[in-house]
Amino acid sequence: MKIDRLIGILSVLLQKDKVTAPYLAERFEVSKRTISRDIEDLCRAGIPIVTRQGVNGGISVMDNYKIDRTLLTTTEMQEILAGLRGLDSISGTNQYGQLMEKLSAGASDFMTANQSVLIDLSLWDKGSLAPKIEMIRTGIEHNHFISFDYFSPSGESKRKIEPYYLIFRWSSWYVWGWCTKRQEFRLFKLNRMDHLCISENTYEKRKVQMPDLETEKLFPGGIKIEAVFCQECKWRLIEEYGPACFTERPDRKLLFHREYTNKNHLMNWLLSFGDQVELKNPGDIRMELKEIIENMRRCYESDN
């Protein structure tokens, strides 16, 4: 696309003292005539570009307009690159890496220096997740409604939303948008979506602030729990909540205190420990767990 090429040319000019039209033509795989037209477009946009003819001639940007390369250190540039590569891990493409090349044009040490941080945001179902992300991004960019079947603990429903933000939080991907069914902003988890499609209809953007992603705001209704875990569960508790989430009793059992916002998630999490945990409080959830375990026992005792 022309706009990408113009940005790329400007990036080269800002990083190099002087370049030639043939050099730019070869780099961006276009003719010298196209480069000349691009330079004219950049000049009309207010970029002070100077062209000089002759043996030592070339194309350059006026010195007082250039950005100092030291504005970003090598370490800072490498951190940006790590983040962009993380985004590439989602889509399976190199589009963000190509963007980084434009940003670091003429400063090859940024690209060749050793990478100490590697970020991979892809999930096991990368094949189905990447198309959803690209489709939602298109909807956000062009103000198109998106619709999908949504699966939640309360059941299955069809939703149509105005998408505004793609969010990576709690190790999952979400879209924040205005739900036409609920007439309010909602957060939808991409892994719970099916039959996602973009409508030809467009919407007029609302005045929307960044969503408040505090767990208490999105999932109200704190449930304070007290549970006792076996020593064998210590590694998992530390991994998920840190070493301060429990105290070790004289019998080496782990006394765990935590506040949860979703009862279903809490019960599923406790059941995933099998017989290595006992919920002490609250009593009503303890009784529900007891009933579930009893039903499971009867299920497995059945000859059928």
C-alpha cells in the first residue's frame, strides 16, 4: 500500500543522512519515477525534504527536522521488538515484525542485537483464535458490527456488538464492545465465540473510555473462602496466587484464604484438586460441593 511505502521512506530518511532514488526504488520494489512522486507527496505533507543532483547528490531531510536516534536506546528498541513479535505469535504472520523493520530502518543493530525477551501469546487453539482477532480488528477499524454465537455459564445466546477494544487479560483474549441485546458495554471472551462474522452495516462510534479491568468491577460479588490443601498442592498455589496466599499449619497442611468473584469458577477450581483440598467456608458452597461429589460417586458406582 502507498501509505505504508511513504511511512517506510520517511523512516529511512529520518535514520540516514542521505540516500539515492535508486536505493529507495530497490528497497521498496518500485520504479524511480514512483519514488519521485512519493517524495513530492511527502513534501506536500509538510516534510522538509531536500534533493541534490550530481555525484554527491541524493535525498535527505533537513537536519533540524530529524529525530535523534538516541531517543530510543537499543534496550528500549529491543523491548518494543519483543512486544511486536508477541503480537505476531497470535496471527502467525510477520506484519508486526515488518513494522519494526520500518521503525528501525537504517539502524540494523536494533534488529541484530541479541534478544533476551521472547513473548509468545499464542494459545493451543491458535488456528481458530487468529482469524477471530483479525476479523474483530477489521470491525473496529472500519466501524462494522460483528455478530456471533456466545457460550457462557448462563447458556447460549446470539450477540451483535459494536467492537471497540481487543484486550489480552487473565491469559485470554477478549473484545470490549457495546452489546445491542443488553444495551450496555460488555466484555466477551473470544474462546467462547462461534460463527463470528462482520456485518455490512456500520455504526457511529460512541464516546467510550478504556474499560475498567479491575476484577471487582467486571465480576462483582466477592466470595471469601477458607480451604485446607495438602502439601502436594503447594507448587500450584504458589504458581497461581503466590507464596503469600496460604499459611502452613503444624500438620503441614496449607490453610488458604482468598476472595473469589464467580462461584462456578471457584467450584470448578476446587474440584480440579480432587481429594487434596477441603473447603471449610462458606458453608453453602461446601454443601453444594458435597452434593456434586455425592452425585459423582453414584455415577461411578453405577454398572451402566
